[in-house]
Amino acid sequence: MTAIRPTRVEVDLGALAHNARMLQQHAGVPLLAVVKADGYGHGAVAVATSLERSGTVTGFAVSLVEEGVQLRDAGIAAPVLVMGPSQRGGEAEVVARDLTPVIADPGEFDAFAAIGRAQGSAVEVHLKVDTGMGRLGVTPAQAAVLAARRDGIAVVGLMTHFACADSDDPADPAAMTYRQLAVFTEVERVVRAASARPPAPAPQPDQADRDQQHRIAATRRLAAAARRLDQLGRIAVVVARAGRRVARSRRPGRDHR
């Protein structure tokens, strides 16, 4: 078939690394670059390789097990988070390739725990908690129970999905995002206390409040950085730990898809 409308796409990897560095400086927290769906069409391997070499991100996140395997096959050594929503059927590959699974269902937790028991060492996982979006994730009560288990698995991270982070008014104290943050902060406190390998001592109430304020401030800084990137006309597909995809803009006179 003759190509009627051939398209040329140019991805400036230098601009991408610059964006990641700018976001990290604004947020003040480590960044994970989400390169699912072939890096949102930018080329997962090329983007991940460039960002890893630049030292601007801590690791990467993908949706599918095979996407994580692709990065490992390409020589990416940084941590890779497999967000799912489901790893079923690929648990052994996740562990063999040193990928970190995000678990949103107690059944998946059991499957990884079985692998950990069989190999004699705990499989490290992240838990996705449903704090109000109502789509994916274990409940706050389930998170506490799962984190307390010590049978071949260790919870080393938590995550949630903010339903309205891109539309809530930061000045509205009753915004959905703030309500979700409050739930997440309490879940974090309980999970840290219950976990066999808590990442840090359980925070006191005043520390928990400061942690939440830090997350809010980091999210606002990321939003400001995204607006600045949009003004510059640079491409960005970097996702920060605190939020969402921050910018994907076009340079004047070029068609980026």
C-alpha cells in the first residue's frame, strides 16, 4: 500500500533529559520516568537509555511485564516498576528480570509470596491503594494486613492514583486530591507500622502532616515546571513520583505525535 501521508517524528533526547533535570530540581524528590506504551510513542528504549545515561531519573515505570523485559534486554539496569494492573502469568519473569511489581489485588500478592518462599528470599513489591478513585488498588484495610505478612514477600513502596489531580483547585481545601492525600497519609502510617521491613521509622502525627504538606508542595512545583516546559515548547513524557504526566508539548513548526 502506498503511503499517502508519511509522517516524520523527531524526538530531542537532549530536551527530554533537560526536562527531567528541571522537574527533579523543582520537585526535590526522585523521579521515575514512565515509558509505557513505547514511551508514549517516543521510543521506550531510546528514551530510557538517554535518561539513564543522563542520571536525571532514579528509575522507570511501565505497564506490562513484557515492557519491563524489553528494557532489561536493552541493557537498562535502573529499577523498573511494573504498574500493571495485572501481572498474572508473568510473576516468575518479573522476579527473574529483577523488576518490581505493583500489586493491586490480594491474589497477586499470594502469587509473589509463593515465589519468594520457593527461592528463599522475599520478593519486594509496591502496593497500590485505592484512596478514593474507585478503579484499581487494594483497600486501606487490606494494605495493612498485606504489609504485615512475612511469608516470602516484603512491601517496600506504596502508590495511589489521584482522580482529579489535574483539575482540582489547589486553593480548595475540600478538593478530592487533598482528601485522597489524607487517606494515603494514614495508610502510609499504618503500613509502616505493620510492615516487616518498614522503609523508615513510623512518623509521628506532626511528621505525617509535614510529609503530606511536602507532597502537596512537590505536586505544585511539578505543575509549575510543566507550565514552564509548555511555554518553552519542549517535549516531556516524564512522570514524577508525586503525580501525573506533566507535559507533552509541540515545538513551533513541528508535528510531534
